[in-house]
Amino acid sequence: MLVRRRVLSTGRNWKPSTLAVHADNDPTSFTHDWDVSPPIGVSTTFERKANSGPDVYSRESCPTRGRCEAVLSALCGGQARLFSSGLSATHAALSALSSDEGKKRRVLISGGYHGTHAVVDNLKSLYEVAPLPEDPSRVAPGDVVWLETPKNPTCELSDVAAYVATGEDVVVDATLAPPPLQNCLDLGARLVVHSSTKSLSGHSDGLSGVVVSSDQRLDQKLKRHRGAVGSVPGSLETWLLLRSLRTLDLRIRRQSTTAVEVARWLGQHPRVSAVHFAAGSDLAKKQMNEAGLVGGTFAIELESENLATSLPTNLALFKDATSLGGCESLAEWRRRYDDEISPRLVRLSVGLEDPKDLIDDLAQALSQ
Ligand SMILES: *Cc1c(COP(=O)(O)O)cnc(C)c1O
């Protein structure tokens, strides 16, 4: 028998770790009332009955996605919508912000994830593109400001509030530092985008993306866009993400503090010429968290290109693979994917292994 779940009085003061476990105990979700863990809903269609819920067809909505979005909404402080990938979420965000009058807007973007630039390229009929000015006072009326903070792969931060102060639309790709590290809607961003393939999922096993909006009109545009093109994640990916969100707080805090320890060690190594990591910076403390934690991803520059290309292959615990935010540490020579990046740069994504073991692994690989 399927019954309506008990309504949990929403804990207004719950902290992120509690919300991650309980925010989907929502009266609109249907499940066996005795299930503690949510079932994987695979049905694409839902019977119309007197007591049936809001779900009709799964391109529009379905229970597992609804639960996952409820948790993401609670964690991100806005209305979250799930997409089939980070890039389809990016595409949806830009589509939702495009002009209603068919006039081209201008998107200001510099550096960051290379795939985002490919999406912008695909939206030439809606947007002109210009570099993001470092001085926010040079943002012009009508511009869309695209920030990625921390920025992939060099971990620089952008001052979100300074761009919000221009009064123009600010979108933040917050993939490298999900909640509880920062909440860019609170800082005034109109939309926040995540590749939930990365830290939100955290286990390198499901492709998906999220857009969180600050107002209902934008959310309706996102939903319409997603319904029109069908860019929804599959049932298994959605369920895996929901399952992963339960441990988000623990994972992110641990990965962030391990990264600080590993980066500090690398900063003293004679073959490492630079560490690009914003942990502990004034801006991190101002717009992220009081400890200045910024996530588990950062980059190092090595003494030579040769060392940068060989290091990922000589590591044992860090896998030589792209992506980030998973419980397995990864290292990659970023130039392989992005020719704007220094050939001496290696991006590291710190996982959930013991910090001492990761440092030992780096020590042996750097001695080769
Ligand atoms: C990986 C990534 C994306 C793209 O996400 P997919 O899920 O791979 O489509 C977007 N932005 C950033 C910062 C990323 O790291």
C-alpha cells in the first residue's frame, strides 16, 4: 500500500547536515511509509487517481527527483532543479536568463571550466560574449555576469557581492565548493549552478547538474526549458545523488581540511613552484566560511612540464583521471583538456583517504 508520508514540521533552524538527511520528508513525496531509505522510482508515468500526487509524466516530475530536489533546495537556500549534467544545467540557466523580447544580451565570462565556454558558443543567437571585467563598475546595464568561484582549475575566488552590487544578473557556478562551504544565493546571485557529477554526488558514479534559483519566475522558466528539451537525469543517477547528499556535509568538510594539509605540505616541496589554493584567504573567510575552507580541489605548478605530465602517472592513490569532488583522490595534467592552462600545472582533487597516506604518495611520486 502506498501512503502519503507523514509531514515533518520543517526544521527552520536545522543545520545543513540535518537538512541533508531529512529535508525530503515532504507530504508530496509518495513512498511506502515504512521505508527508511527512499526507493528508486523508475516509472515514467503515473496513474490519475483521486488521491494521486502531483506527478504525471517523468520528464516533468517524478517522486525520486522531487525528493532529491527538496534536499538540494533546502541545502542551497532556493528552488533547485535537477538536470542531466552540469552543462545542461548551464545551458538551462543561460536560456532562462535570455531576453524575453528576443534582444541579445551580453554574458561576461573569463576562464574557468572549458565546457561552459562551449555552451556559451552554442547560444550565439541569445548572447554576445565579453571577458569578465576585474573591476565590477565596468559591468554594463543588461549584462549577465557569469562567475565560477572557486575557479576551475586554479581555485581563484571571485567577490560575488561586489558583482551583485552592480544590480545586474549574477550567475555562480559553485561546483568546486558546494554547501556547506558557500551559499551564493545568500550573497545575492540570481542563479547558482552545480555540476552535481562532482562533489554533490561525490562518488564518481552519476552525471547530473543543478540550477538553484532565487525567485519563482526564473524557476518556472527553468522548468519549462527542462520540460521542453527533456534534460532530466535518469532514475538511478537521481537516487545515487540523493543517497550521496546524506553524507555531503561530512565529506566536504573532510575533503576541505585534508586539502589544506596536503597543499601546505606541497607548498614546501622544492619541486613545486606554486600552489594555487584560496583556502584561508580573506575573501574565503568573508564569503565562504569562518575557517576559510574552499573545498578539496586545487592546482600546483611543478618545476618542469616533464614532471607535470609524469606526476599523475607515478601516483598510486591519486588516480590519473579527470573530474573532481569524488571520494577517490584524482590528479590530472590539465593541459590535456584545456590549452589555455600552463603546461606545468597539475590539478588535484583530494578525496576521503587519510591525509598522511596522500602526502606519502605525493612524496614518492615527486622523488621519481
Ligand atoms: C565538470 C564541471 C562542469 C560540467 O559538468 P558536467 O556534469 O560534466 O556536465 C561545469 N562546471 C564546472 C566548474 C565543472 O567542474
